[in-house]
Amino acid sequence: MNKNFLLPSIAALLLCANAFAENADRTKEMVVQAITGEFDHGAGVYVITKEVTITQGTLKVTSNKGTVTRRANGSYQSSLQGGPVCFRQRTEKGDWAQGIADRAEHDNATGIVELFGNAKLFVGDNEERANYIVYNTQTSKAEARESKDRKTEGRGVTFVLPPGEPDAPVAAPEAGADGATKPATRAPKPPIVKTPNPPKRNEPAFSRCA
């Protein structure tokens, strides 16, 4: 039987506003779903197995098993393994951050996602590949390397960047009615369009958290 664990809203705990993650996510409740689960409300530990799904707003994480721990300050740390682990979350720019790895750690207070083993991360059209990637959903910054402890070099990292787009042209200065030259102006930026669903990726694993 599928089990749902509805964890309290943590809006008050996220004192630092999410600069790039979907701002509305932090006001939502966290829902943990799995086929089987064991929990100790006193200790704040939730052990979940089979078809694990964690959602909070646009954030979605899936895996085969995991543990969610409630800290003394009320925030949650999720440790997830197998499947592989897949996560996605819409950014305030309207595009999506999507990642897969053999194992993942997620801290919903800091917004930090750590991807361990065969890790891939897409943020919009940018792609990173490494054995270890740490991504901060609040700042949209990521770091990729062979290991968390920096003790091994291994295969290195790969960044796949989209073709650059030139800045909008600057309009030529114009002379006003009084003969004075008006300052040059830059064309306005296009409005942000929030796509309702994450883009499809070639790797089948991304379908787990579509």
C-alpha cells in the first residue's frame, strides 16, 4: 500500500529567500510517498522504500529508498539512494533544474542538493557531468568534481554550454525637441515565461521525476 507522510510547512524556517528556485515552493508542505515506510515521530526519522517520491511545490525527488530526518530546528534532510535518484525544480527564471545520480542528499533549509556517482545536472540548457555535483537551488550555483572530499581526480568534469546569444542592441541616441541628445537605451528584456513542465531529456532516468 502506498504511504503518504505529510510533513509540516517549513515556510517560516526558510529565512533566506530563494533567489533562483521557485519562490512559492518554500511555502508548500513537503509530501513523502513510498510503498512501505517506517517512522518514529519522536525522533523525527522516516525510513521509506520502493517508489519513493518527495514533493514540495515544483520540487520533486524520486528514488528506490531513502531516509528523511527532521532536525531540531524543524528543517529536513533527505538521503536517497538507487533507481537512480532523480530531482527537478523550476527556477525563478522559468526554466528547470534537473539532476540524476546514484545517490543524493537534499537539505530543504539551505536548498542544497548533492549528487553522488554518475551525476548529471541540467539548469536550463546548461549541462554538467561529474562523479560529484553540489547544486544550490537558492543561488543557482553548482560545483562539479570527482569527489566531495577532493581527494581523487578520476575522470574530471564536463560542461556542455549552449551557443551564446548576443545582448539586445542599444538604440542610437536621439536628439530631443530642444536639441539635447537623449541617452541611449537598451531594448527591454523579454518577459519571463514559466514552463509548466520540465523538458524531456535523452536519459530515461529523467522520466522518473518528469
